Amino acid sequence: MKENPNFLMQSCPAGISYETLVDYHEKRLEAAEFQKMSRHLEQGCPVCASQLSLLSRISQAIQLDKQSKPAPALAAQLQLAFRNRYKQPGLLDRLAAVLTFDSRTSLVQGLRGQELAGFYQLLYEADVYELDLQVVPSPGQAFLPAHFTLLGQILPFDGSGSLAEASLTAAGGNRFSTRLSDNGEIEFQDLPGGTYQLEIKLKDKILVIEKLGLS
């Protein structure tokens, strides 16, 4: 039976409240009240009949909505796509890299530095990662301030170079960025001397060197 829109906003002539009708529909009435309401409906009250029909249709729509679920495989694909699209490294994913070697202060200083004046090597560790950085003065400099090329490689690296990037932010706010190669290599050219923050963004980690001096 379809509800009659003319009766939806009307009051029952017998004084049956809408709350009572809801309780009847949800079977919350006492037995005597339930039987009384059933007899009232059997007598053909158009107002209560229309309102009860609407309540039934609303309940059916709610139940269908609860039961509507995507196929398990599709649901898994959607969840994975959502996580991959919106996952961003959080505070717990930022790994502070620790300096473990500086060729300028090492006992083996000069073994590679003799090849090029001003060249030096820095090694860092962050969790399971190792980062090898090499600072090379730009050639033919007869002027100040000096400029440098920064070379580096991170290990281990899974080969997803297209998804990983590195950025350098100078103390003055200038920012330089580059993609990692398939071997986890980075290269920044023509960098002015100074102090930088280096960030290497992987799939779910950010490796950070807070103060990287080029001099």
C-alpha cells in the first residue's frame, strides 16, 4: 500500500499519536496496546495506514543500505588504493640521520681528497639505511662564495626512483629538489656554500639531515 501524501501531516481521528505508531511498527508496545492498535488499523484508518506504510519503506531502505557491501576483492583494492593515494609520512616516519664518518676529520683524510682539492665524504645512518654523500667543489672557481656539487646514494633502495625524491632547504629558505635514480642516487649541482637541511622521501619514510654544511 502506498502512503497517501494528504494524510502524512494529519493527526489520527482516534487520537493515536505518531510515537505510538512508531512503537507499534517496532513492536515495542505491550500486548494489550499492540492488539488495540492492530484493531484500529483493521478498521481502516487512512492516516495511520499511510504513516505506517512510510515507516515500513524507510525501514526497508535502511536495511538494504546496511546489507549493501562491495565484493571482497573490490573492497580490498579500494582500501589499498586509498592508502597508497593519501598516506603521507607522519612524525613517526621521520628518521634523523646520524653522522658516522667525515673524511675531513678522519685518520684516512686525504686518500680521496688528494684527487680533488676541497673534496670530502660524509657517511650517515638512519635506522636500516646508510647514506653516502660526497661534496665536490665546482671546478674553475676564482670567485666567492664557493659553489658545490652534492652527490649521494642511499642503501638499501628498492628501485622505486620515480616515487622517491630529495630536497635541500637552505637556511635562507631557498629550496632545491631532485628525483632519486633507480639505484638510489642523488645529485645537486651548483649549490652555494652554506648550511642546508636534506630530506629524502621514500615510500613511507623521510630521512632527514638537519644540518648539512657545504664549505
